[in-house]
Amino acid sequence: MLQFTLNDEQKALQAKVRDFAVREVLPAVWHYEDKEEVPLFLLKRAFELGIMNSDIPKAYGGQGLGLLEAALVTEEVAAACPGVATSLFDNSLGMEPLVLSENETLKKRVLPELAGQFKRICFATSEPTMGSDVASLQCLAERKGNRYILNGTKYWITNAGVADYMTIFATIDPKTQHEGIAAFLVERDWKGVTVGKSLPKLGQRASNTAAIHLQDVEVPLENVIAEPGKGFVLAMRTFSRTRPIIGAFAVGAARSAMEFAIDYAKKRRVFGSKIANFEAIQFKLAEMYQKVETARLLVWKAAWEADQGQDPTVSASIAKFYATEAALEVGNDALQLFGGYGYTRMFPIEKLLRDIRLLTIYEGTSEVQRLIVSGHVLNGYKPVMPPLEDLPMVRRLDLGNPSSQEVTAWRCRMCGHVHYGPEPPEECPFCFFPKTAFKQVWPRAEG
């Protein structure tokens, strides 16, 4: 039975995070936005409130909250600042490969530490020459005795500058593509680990993004998250669980852009009337609301599938590319509604629009999500309707009359013409294809 009501625990979590976002995140973000610096005190506060790392399984000392709860948390924080939300959620992204890993010893050592201490962990697949194409890794992992030696550079890494741990994906041989990829847990203070300067960005400036350079970094075997050949699958499983949350970023940011636009429309007067009284503005606000509500439902569906143990890959991709593109449209419409004021830094819309712009890019671009969904549509989707060549478009038959069962109908597989008679015609009168182009469509074949 379908139902769309949050339970009491989820409502309480949502209320707690909403209060944190409005009272603590919102007043602080403008200063850190200008400084292009992560407000670590907010991440620590989120950890103290139990809304950071809350998805660590109970078996390892965590709360064991699900992906739906993560979506609730992320939407509320992103409504105040998508950049802070990115830095907060990146811990979940960084540790998800470890949670999914078969290395039980490593999980028992690290996950309780992340649950009990304010430690950060980042996720590193991207490199200077590749982003969404995970199979093209160049970062090299060479096995030497009881350790791996890592050499290479990871790029576009969220929280790299503030992380204590790093989940690094590397390959034993770039020529083997996905078959050679492995994953490792690297500690920031190990010899050979260098973090680059924070990248200057269009938006999400309150979130750190930097490169990680690895030079002869020794990784003991006990820190192998995924053996060579298993890393690519692990990365894809991780993305299928984390992509819905990118949709939640979009929902939160779009919701705020919409709310600010509603407030402005009710107060701004032109031509002797509030602009909310103009039908053009009303239609624009209605479309904003429709997109926010639709995006949230898609995010919740994908998160629910993951929490139920189902494969959320397709739903996650749909949620990500719809929600992020819808948010971009909502933010752009909000700025248009604000007019010149929206273009200034004195109002919040330009920041939201800049922050939203990234969402269609990271964790797989919108184009990659379309490839995933189209692959499902073409190869995995099971249609309900019959193939066109079997379609019983028998316009001349009254199927309410039992005698219609005695009439045979043939459909031309080329142009769709239906011929009635015991045999198909020698050639189609419309497209002139031969008799062999016709297929019987009525009466239906048994089975």
C-alpha cells in the first residue's frame, strides 16, 4: 500500500534539522561564502546534533538511519546553503564504499571512530582528465608484498582539504579499464599524501574542493576497501545510493528560491499592484511549486527503494537529473521574478543559482544519468503493450459481435495497413511490400 506520510521519528528529525539550518547555518554562510572556506564549526555542530554520519550502521556504533532520513536532512541544510550541505553529506559519500565493503576488519576499526569522533572522510574517484568516466582512472596502484603503492592525482575532491580519511579509487593497470580498479582507505597524514589549494568556484564556495596528490603512498593490505576488479562495481553501487541525495540538495535549494520568490511577489509593487496579482507571475510560481514537489517525490522514491534493499540505480538517476535540472529552472525563474535585485549580491537568489548549477555535474552529469536511464529503457524495461506488428488495430470488426472471431485480420509490418480475409494480399496496396510483410493480428494466437 502506498503512503507518503513521514513517521514521528522522521518528522522530529526533519524539525530538528530545519531549526539547525535556519538558526545556525543560514546566518553563518554569507561570511564563509565570501571567504570561500568551509565553516567547520557548523559541521561539528551537525555531528553533535546527530545529523552527520547518522547513516553508520548500528553494528558499528552508528544510528543506522536510512537514505530517506538522509534526504530529509540534506533538503533542510541545502535550503540554507547547498555548499554546507555538500560538505556535510560528503562524509556519507566518503564512507559509503567502506560500509558496502567486504573488509569487515577495516569496517570495525574505522566506522566506530567516525561514529564517535568528529572525523571527516572524502570520496575520490575523479581525476584531472576524467570525471564521470570512472573506468578511465590513471591513478596507479602497484602491489608490493603486503602493501599497495599509490601514485597519481585525484581532482574535484569535496572536503579534500579538511578530510582525515580518503577513500581512493585507483587501478592496477589503466589499460584494463573497470577490471583493474580497486579502492583504498588512505589517511591524510601518511607520507606522500599532498592536498592542493582549494579550487576557486562559481558556486558552493562554503564547501572545500581540492586535489589530492599521491606520491609513493604505501597502503597496507588491511586498508584495501575493494580488491582490484571489484572497485568499479563498488563505485557504481555507491553512486546508486548517493545520487538520490544530490536530488535532495536540489529540492532544498529550489524550495528556498521559490519561497523567496513568493515573499518578494507578495510585496513588490509595479504598475499600481503587487506583482503576485499578475497572472504571468502566478503561473511562474505554480510551475516552481510543481517542480519542487515532483522532484521531492522522485528523491523519496529512490531513497525508499535503497532502504528496502532494492536496486535504486534507475530511480536514482531519474531523481538526480530531474531534480537538479528542475532546480536550475526554479532558481533562474526566481531571479527573473526578482528582476535587477535578483542579480545583486544583496539578495540570496544569485547565490542559490550559482550553488545549484553544480548539481547537474557532480556524481555523474545529467548526460550520464540519461545514458543510464536510456539503457534501462532500451534493454531492461518490460513493456505492457504488444509489439507494433502484433497490434490488433481491427477498425472494421465489432468485437462485441461473436461473429468477429471468424474474421481474420493481417497487419503489414512495414506501413501498418490491416487487411481482412483468410489470406494476406499478394502485396500491400499502400507500401507495395510483398505478402510476407503481413502478420496475423486477429484472432489472437493462443498464449
